Amino acid sequence: MFRALRNLFAPEMAPEGPVTFDFEIDIKAPPEAVYPLIDFADSRYAKKQLGHTVRQIGTDPDKYSLILTPMPEFEHICTITRAEPPHVYALRSVAVPQAGVLQWSQEQYTLEPYGNNGTLLTLLVEAQFDEPLTMREYSQHIAMMAAGCSTAIKKIKLHAEQGAEAVREMEAAQFQ
């Protein structure tokens, strides 16, 4: 009986396993102009242009370290899992040390010609959080991850259409 009562008042637990996010945005620039902004190996990679630290790890052409200026305590180890210029770019990212409850993320950018010389950019993200989480914790982390993904593709659009300085202004307002 006491077990039944305890379960009645226990917090609802979140589902286990990775969570998938899917975003898309149209960009007024062709895929050939957008792709370099997401390609770690390209000198035009957006994070490099914005002053974040990006370096290849060792001699592996598919492994990179990314340190975002506002979060220097985290190194994101990124492994490129698919690169088909200018149509598909995918990577797996793990933060060291672990950032909050996010264990890893897998991101895939798909670029399709759209309209008059534009691009339809789709971002598919799979993320694994620590388990178990309560539904309340899970919902908070889902909301933060979704907001981060949405902001990321908006920055790519802004960068492709208006340049790095427009993104710097957006980031300055974002991190004040």
C-alpha cells in the first residue's frame, strides 16, 4: 500500500533515448554560398569568421575542436560524419567537460536550391540527455535545445544574407 502511495506522488519521468529536433529556414543565397559557413575545414566557416576558436585535431581531417568565445570552459569535440558539398554536412559533437545534461548531439544540415537562387536549409539534430530526468527537467532542456537550434540556423541565414558583422551584432545583444 505504501509503495502505491509513494508512486502516486512520484514525479513523472521523461522518456529515455535521444530526442530529435527538425528546423528549416529559407536563405537568400545559393547553397554554394551557404555551405562554406557550416564546413569546419573551410576558411569561410562562420564560427572562424566570428572569432571563435576552431582547430583541426591532429591529422584527422574529420575531427575538430570548437571553443565558443562566450563559453571558453567547454571544448566541443566535433567529428564530421558526412560531407557532400554543397548539399549535406553532418557532425557529432561532444562537449568536454559535459555541458549540463547534454551528453552528445548529432547534427545534419541539408541544403537544397530554393526559389530564385536561394537555399532551403534543414537542420536535423539528435541529442542525448542524461537519464533519468523528470518531465519538468526534460521539458526545460528540450526548450533550451530547441531555442539554441533555432538561433543557430537564424545566424546562418543572417550571415549568408548580411555578413559576419550582422551576426556579431546579434551575438553581442544575445550575450549581454
